[in-house]
Amino acid sequence: MEGEALILAEGLYSTTYAKTAHGLVRKSERYKIVGVIDSEFAGMDAGEVLDGKPRGIKIYSSLSEALEEHPETKFLIIGVATIGGVFPEGYRRVVKEALSRGISVVSGLHEFLSDDPELSSLARERGARIIDVRKLFRDLKIRYTGKINEVKALKVVVLGTDSAVGKRTTAIMIADELNARGIKAVFIGTGQTAWMQGAKYGFVLDSVINDFIPGVLEDAVWRAYTEEKPRVIVVPGQGSPLHPVFPGGYEILNLLKPEVTILQHAPARKFFDGFPEHPMPPLEKYLELIKLITDRKVLAITVNTENMSEEEVLQFKREVEEKHGIAVVEPLREGVGRIVDLILSNYEV
């Protein structure tokens, strides 16, 4: 742990844009998360607001209020991932307040805060740091070599039908469940939130020059395999293979050709998150695409139940299982034990 951290998600904690905050509230091994800042939910438990599970992380109305209870805070984390990675209007004041108090700021946005003259100057004056996570991987240039073929561990990829749909969370849960059963598994981070959560292996896909993504991904998986000797490697996708703006999932699927693919889906979404001009393709299209690329059927579908009643979820699960013969699981409610059971019954690990 690098120290206590507060998450800034003002005005957005209840939206998909706060997926970084959501991931850190659920799990963080790099920072000790002591609070979230969003005045809309001040006084509430961040876990309860997120998914009904208390996690002992309080939501505060302001940075100053949070610091009254957590004076040892060392980091302020920008907990949102906006479209285009733009620094949200209104957050600047809070970041300046943090830096002026000597609190370092961690950001996964595309807009680099360390390039801002005023903020960088303030950080230097107060002995604070500005950590732009995507900047850490911006100049990473590793060429593809073919050494991915040396990886004999079972490869599990969690793809999504959309961005901000829960791929990383499900992937972490699968890796944790395997490890809990004594089957060594390694999680490979592919985005900025995974780095903040403390993933030992990984990179930020949309920070790497496109020509080098296959090599960087190959290297991360190969290093995890050779250094840790896992029986299973679990990798979350980025965006969606059919997403017109964020198609990173295709690159991961195409290079790794995983033995196991899990598809995370939010049935209530009618269009890609944040892009109402782009309707969601039918589920069947994803199932066909994945089989074409990997020569294997999707092993299971995991459900993001946002904006769905319990009856609607049950109906979706029944219909999909009957029509496609594929297991459908709600990870946040049921856990991922059923998925791990399927992996172990279908593959020797």
C-alpha cells in the first residue's frame, strides 16, 4: 500500500463514468481507499450506493470535510473516466486544494494534469506529485515476437458488449476465485483502473501506440507466465470488439485466441454507453464473432443488471440459456463460482 487515498467523483459517482471509482471501492491493493467525494451522496457508504454492499468507505461532500476525518491522506484519485478522457469542469478547484495541502494527485485521464503549468507548479511548490497513469505507458514500444506461443497457461478473456460494463470486475473475481480454490491464476490489467488497483502485470491499452499493442500485450502475458508460473491467466477486454469508438476488445481477443471467453453484457442498454447514435448490436452478433475469431463458443455470459428488475434479469437468463445453451451468471449477486466450475469441468488446469 502506498498510503491513504480519497477518490474524487463529484457529480458522477452513480454513473458509468465513475467506473474507476467503482473499481477502487471494490478492490485496491495499491492505495488504501478511505473515502469518496460526491456531495450528492454525502454521508452514505460508497459500497451501498454502488451495489448495495457496505464497504466501510464513506462518501463526503468535499475534500476539506473528508480530510477532517482522514488527515493522513496522501493521494487524491480522479475517479472518473470521461469520454475522451477530458478533465471534468469543476474538478480543477478540488485538485488545486489537494496539491496546496501537499496531497499528490493520481489521474487516469487522457488530459495530462502534469502538463498543466499551474498545477505542476503548485505540485512542485508543495512537494506533491501528479501521477498521470496513462503517461506511464505512452512511450512503451515493445514489438510482437511470437513468444505468446510459449504461454501454456489457460487463457481466459472477459470481453464486453460495451465499454464500462464490468469486464475488469468480473475478470478480477474469476482470478480471485481460482486462487481461493488453490489454482494459481494471474490477472493482467489492461486499463488505468487496474493499475490503480495494484495489478502486478499489465498496461493501459489506449495509451500505447496502436502498432505496439500486440507486442505490449504479448509481453505482459508472457512475463506473468514465466515469472509466476500460473495455471490460468485472466485478461479483461477494453471497450468492445464491435464498439465504433472503443474497439480494443478485438485486439485482445485476436492476439490471445483464448481457450475461454466470457462475455459481459448489459441487456437494458439500447445504445453504446455515451453514444446514442450507435445502437447496441444484437447479442448473437457477439457470440458469432467470438466463435469466428477463437474457434470456440463463449463459455458463459455475465450480466450487468443496471436498469433491470429482478424479473427482467431472470427472464433474460432463461431465454439466453434456452436459446443458446450458454450459462448466464450475475457476478455481483451470485459470485463467479459457477463460471469457475465450468472452466474446471471443461479444461485441464
